[in-house]
Amino acid sequence: MSPRSSIAPANTALIVAHPDHELRMYRWFQLHRPTTYILTDGSGRTGSSRLHATTRLVNRVGARVGNIYGRHTDRDVYQSVLELRYEWFHQLIDDLTSALVRQEVKFVLGDAAEGEFMSHDIWQAARLVAVQRAEHILGWPIVQYEFPVDSHPLNCPKSVDDEKIHLQLDAERFSEKVEVAYEYVEVRQFVDEMLAAFGKESFQTESLFPSCQESLMDFGEGRQPKYELLGEQLAAEGVYPDVIRYEDHVRPLIESFRAIAKNAA
């Protein structure tokens, strides 16, 4: 399955925030063997990288590793957002843009913005800009899709619901997907939680939709992203020195990304 079946693996990219996101799209990953770009090493608050598990899967399916592959820790990202280090993120966008141009990319798949984890949403916004800039340099449109990581596997913004693509796994392929997910020891508990929350059968369909700037979470008046609520809890426990706020930190940072995109147009 592919929205553009003629695209070779060398022209396909997976751009995600953390190791293990590829598990959500395991069959797609297996079929398309993309060049894989990952923002952090997945060390979270523990300081223990889980990048090796994704590397094992990359090697198993014959995919490739991009120039941004667990380059930073999650704490690096958190601190850079908290301190509004715009240039730090702008350099990441420059590096990703250059890599996509060298790759002569034609198809990109990445995380959707869900309001669940701050780094997911920021990296999604950075990816949109990098792809737009790469299109401008390469001179052709890049097909760009997203998938939900933390919400229901079939979740999708209403504006692109009729453009969704589904990859339905047969029993054998689905059993393999679940087995591979459980081999990923660092996220085994998370796998159990997701299966319990949405039902095992929900993950038998891999769903992707055209990229857009909409979030899968409604940021209605008075509603906070989940990461902001979690940040308040962790700051109270002394894990983090301060709370990252959507209005104070995330939105200004994303707006700075979009300013870059306008300048490149």
C-alpha cells in the first residue's frame, strides 16, 4: 500500500519525534523502508536511550538512518523550549531541509499534532516547514502524510477525513506487528495501555492522512494540552524547574517556524 506506489524507498522519509513511533505504522515501515529521522533518543526523564530498539528494527526491514537520528535527549528539547531557543530549533529545520533535498524526497510520513506530548507537536510543526522549504528547492511537490501516535489509531482531522488511507493487516501480519512491539522492552507497558484503551483490533488498521496544521485535540477556550497539565505535576514534584505553557512557549516557537516558511516562499 502506498499513496504513490512508484516512489522508491530512497525517496521516502519517516520523520518522528521519538524512537518507537514507527511501531504504530509497522507494516508501512516494513513495506517502504524509509530513511528514518528521529528528534530524540527517547530517554525521557530516565536518561536511558531507547534508540537501539528502533535501530534494530531499521536494520531488520532494510530501512535507512537519516542525519537527525536521536540527536538530542528529551531534556535537551524541554530546556530549549522552556528557554525559547529559537535558533536551536531553526538549525534543526535547516539540517532536516538539507537532508530531504539530498535525499530528493518525494514522500514523507510523520507524527500528527495531538496536544499530548509537546515534542511531538513541535517536531510536527518543524517538519511541515522543512518539507515546504525542500519543495521550494527541489522544484516538485512532496506528498506528506501523518498518523496519530497517542490517540485512537483511526483518529483524523475532519478537514482531511475523506482523504485518509488505510492499510489493513491480515491476521499473520498483525500478529507479527504485535510481536515486534512486545520485543521493544522499553515501551511494553505503553503497548499494553494502548491496546487496553483502544482495543487490539484498532491497531490492525494503519491509517494515515494528509498533513495539515490542525491538531487532533481541540484547543478550545480554557482547555490545556495534556503536556501542560503533566508539566504542572512534574514541576510540583521537582522533576522540572518550570512548566512549558502552550501560549508562552509552544505557540511562539511554532509561529517562528512559520515565519521561516514565509521567507522561503
